[in-house]
Amino acid sequence: MNWRQERISAGGDGPGVTVHELDSGHDGPTVVVLGGVHGNEVGGIVGAGRLTTRPLGLRAGRLRVVPVTHEAAFEADSRTGPADGGNLARSFPGDEHGTPTQRLADLVARRLIRGADVLVDLHTSTPATDMPFFAGGLDDGGDAASTGVELAVAFGAGLVWTHGSLGPGRTLTLARDLGIPAIYVESPGGGVLDPALLDGYTGGVVNVLAHLGMVPQPATPPRPPALWLHGDGDTDSFTVAPAGGLFLPGVRLLDRVERGQAVGRVLDPRGRELAVVAAPESGHVATLQRFAAVAAGTPVVGVAPARPASLGLPSDRIHARAVAR
């Protein structure tokens, strides 16, 4: 059983991706793993790419891996496409007649996501902003979302962050519309490779494959998440700097904070306070600006509350629906 490599493109001089496929030759799920939807998120890229160099002992289904999904952005070491400024992670399902980024989204949607039974989208934080290492996804009570949440737990990052809804244009939003279970992964240290996190990415995907019965055993023993957050994961909507200047955080990632608590300050070059940044709600610090220089309106802190027990476990909801049918 060997990896097979295929180049697919939008035609002519349009954008394309290189797909690495491992087929067990037996019935089972088709799992698609994407890295580099944002071109400068190297942790997810290498974490995905390392899968294609390993004999995984796949015994059911097939695994399709794209280490670098937005190649033009990767070559430019950029979050977005250099030709059109397009953010691929906000462009799905795409447009085959649109900009290069929209055409790429259409290609990935048609040729990869629509044929998947499970989607895993590997991201990292940006160089300017830190997020903890976590696996997350939609948790709106639907069957596909509930299965996705189970896979986020199985990934084994130690932290799960689920969302009651998703913004437009995401890979996970398209997966939701298609009824496909999907998860995404984030980590700190954007733009920097960390050996432990790379092991976490690659091993986490193997854990998902083991949970689906596609490989003999997980990379790490299954364990419940140490922390489970639930709330809005749209980093574009988090608390912003009230003024331009130099941001000085007053908290660390995953610290517990209360609504209205001061979580940072914006200073001028002499260290004088220009503005105070307050927590928008009670919960845990889930994103935190790393770079000091900020403009007014820059998202600097994201807070997510702990997941309420009233949501129940996804497996319980799936079982309840099955009994009802």
C-alpha cells in the first residue's frame, strides 16, 4: 500500500493543489486533510505533510491529504492570496469564474470536500496572535456536527472548542451544508515550527483515523479534554483595541477572566495608558495578540466560556435520535 500523488487544477493557468492519497482497498470513510488554507500557517502544513511520509497501516477507507492548499499564499508567506488579496478560509464554496482565490475554493470544494466523509482542516494562529492548541468545530445538535465533536475529542489536543454556529465562507461551513462531519485545529506560535506541536498535528489525525476504525491504534491513548470551551470562534469579531498604540496584555492564554475585567492596555511609546481593553464576557482567554503594535480596531483578545453541561455529550444526542427513529 503506497501513497499516490495527483495534481488537480482549475484548468489552464488556474490555481491547483497536489493531493496525496492512501487507499486501503477496503470499504470505509474518505477522510480529507487540508493544510495551508492560510499560506503562512506552517505548523498545519508540515503536520499534514508528515502524514504522507509515513506507512500508516490503513485498513479501511482512504485518506487524502493536501499539505499546501493555497500555494500562492504559501509562496508569498502570506495569509491571503497575493494576486487578489483573497482569504481562502472565507471563500467557500467558491466561484469557478471568479478571482484566483475563489476559483481555488471552488476546486477544493468540488474535487475534495464534496467527496469526503470527514474533513480535517489544520490551521495555526497568525504570527501576530496566539491561540492554544485545540481541535474544534460546529456543535449545533445535528448528526454531522455531533460526529464532528466526537472527532474533535478523539483528536486528543487536550482542549476542545465548539461553536453553536459558523460564519460564511469556511471549509467547515461548506461541510455543514453538505452534512459532512468536520473539525479544525489551531495552535500557538504562528509562523514558527515546534516539534511537540508537529507531533500533535500528525498524531491527532492518526487518532481521528483510529476513532473511525481506519488504522489499528491511535498515536496516543484516548483521554477526555482537560478543558472544553463553547462559543463564537470568529477571530474577526473578538474584542478590539479601542485606540492605536502598543498593546500590553494583562492575562495569558486560557486564564479565567470575568466580564468587564481589564485584560490588557494600549500604551503610547512612553508607556502612558491610552486605553484599557476589557473582557467581553466571562470565560477563558482563547486568543491573545502577540505583536505590540496595534491599530484601533485590531482584534486583541478573544474570550470563550466553558461548554455548558446542558448541551449533553454528542454521543448521547446521536443515540437519542437513533432510538427516536
